[in-house]
Amino acid sequence: MKYEHIVLDEKCGVTLDAYIQETEGEYRSIIKRPAVIVIPGGGYMFCSDREADPIAFKYLGAGYDAFVLRYSLNEDATWPKPLLDYEQAFSYIEAHAEEWKINIDKIAVCGFSAGGHLAGAVATLAKHKPAAAILGYPVLTETVDEILPGAPYIYQKVDKDTAPCFIFGSCADSVVNVNNLIKMQQALADNNITFETHIYPFGPHGFSTGEDSIQGKSAAFCERIPHWVDDSIGFLQDMLGKFKADQQPGENNTGLEEPVCRPHIVDDGNAWLSVDCTIGRVFGNPKAVEDIAEFIKVMKEYIVPFAPDMTFEDMMNIMRNMKLKDLLMERHVPVDIAELNKVLNKIPNI
């Protein structure tokens, strides 16, 4: 493994610790690695050591390269300086991506508390948006006024271009109220962004990985809290793809399987139709209904209406919020979904 300590802004103390793992050679199936940029918390007053290297090591163990960003603090943290620190860090990684064998399109961020605020800003506002964001007991609402006046309320900045988010925290957090998580997940749902949330029934603020070696259990501590680490790795695998075991050097690939989960819950906001659009979006498009007429004939044979006097069109209207692909799979409709998708991909989503 290669380690580098990079000074990005000496005056403001902005640094990037890089942990770069080997590729190819004995890791012959790994062409390039995905990466995680870890952003510690500390109320924009300090960067917590407990939320730095211990977090990076967890993602290193899962095969990701890891970076720890220590950003501008205190009087140097006037917004948007911390966000600009991230942009500088990402640009540095991008400039060294070929040397380090990093897949620049497979970089996630992982932030905690105030670092979770910065990670949330990265997910919503950054020029270099990550492929996914992991937000631990994050400051995402008006709570930020208490630590960094003038910084954005992240839940209000969520839009269709926000990165998929994994969010976790505790109902009993006395520092960052659970409403920060609840408002954020509502905003993500309203904007059709894929997300996963774990709100544990009790536990303190700042629990890091939840292990005794990092933080003792002086406060009431839900025993499931440490599970967030493996769950977040699973989320990244869903969004970025798992490592392939059978790839060879020289192939035109990334070393990862195709993701099994999309950044958006449905494709209704995309420029072209797909089987991952809702039934209402597909059947509400006259061009689509015309072009997939043969597929619809087969659907009518296998999708039986709920009631004798209900038409197929009535049923499609009732199920309009369901993804077309999900309906076809649930009802075992014998159509070539890949071929249907090719047809839909040629139809503008208007």
C-alpha cells in the first residue's frame, strides 16, 4: 500500500491523506479501484481523529482506496471554503487517477456530523459530485446555524442531480437532532433519489464505527450501531458495483461488475424512456404505446385485471406508479425485457 500526506492549503491547514492499494499483480482481477473520501466531524472547529483513519481503514479492508480530508476550520471555514477544499482534493485525486489506478467515476464521500454537512453539500452542490454519499449523524438542517452561520441547509438543496445517499444516526442523539436525518430522507424521496437510512433507537452522538477500541460504551449504546459499516459497504457495492473475480488485465473494463441499483428510484426524469420508468410515464406517452404495441399484446394475455369489469387500461392506471420492469417480473410476463428496453430507449421522455 502507498501512503501520501498531501498539503492542499498550508495557510488553512487543509490536507489530504491518501491510502492507495495495489492493483493487478497478485490482485490481477482488479484493474482500477473505487475510492472513498472520508470527511471527519468536529463542528467545523476541529477534525475528529476517531472519524478519520479508523473509518478509512474499514473501506480499505473492503477493497476501496481511501482518502482523509482535513478541511478549513474556525475562522478559515467561512462558507464556501470547506466545499472548495473538497473540490481541490477531488481535482488532486483526478490528476493522479491514472498513476494511482483509481476509477474517477466511482468515488464516494463519507462524512460525520459537521463533516456530514460538508459531505451533504458535496452530494448536492459540488462541481465534482460523488457517485454516492455516506452521511453519519449529519448536520443537514437549520442546525448548521449553530456551528457555521451562512452555510447551506442541505435538505433544501436536494434536487434530481443529488448523489445517492446512505444515512445513519440515532434517535437519542442530543447534539444533532434526528430531524436532520428525517428531513433529508424526505427530500431525497421527493426528488426520486435512491437512499438507505438506518436510525438506531438509542446511542450517543459521534459514535464513529461503534467499536469499543474507538469509543467506550459510557452512554447507552444500541448493539446494532456497528452494523452501519458493513451496511454502507453493501450500499456502495449496490451503487458502484462489486469487484469482479474473473477479469483480466487489458480488458476494457473497470474491474467492477455492473451496479444493481440506480441513482434514481425510477427513470421518469431521464431524457429517454426505459423499463425503469413508471407505468404511468410509459403508457402516458402515445409514441411509446405505439412502438411497444406487440409487447403490450403479450402483457394483456398475462396481466389479469383485479375485477371482471376492469379493463387492462384501468389496471395500468391503478398501477401507474410501479416500474414497468417490476410489473413484468412480478407477473412473469414472457417478454424480452432487454429488447423492450432498447425500443423504449429510442423514445424521448416527454
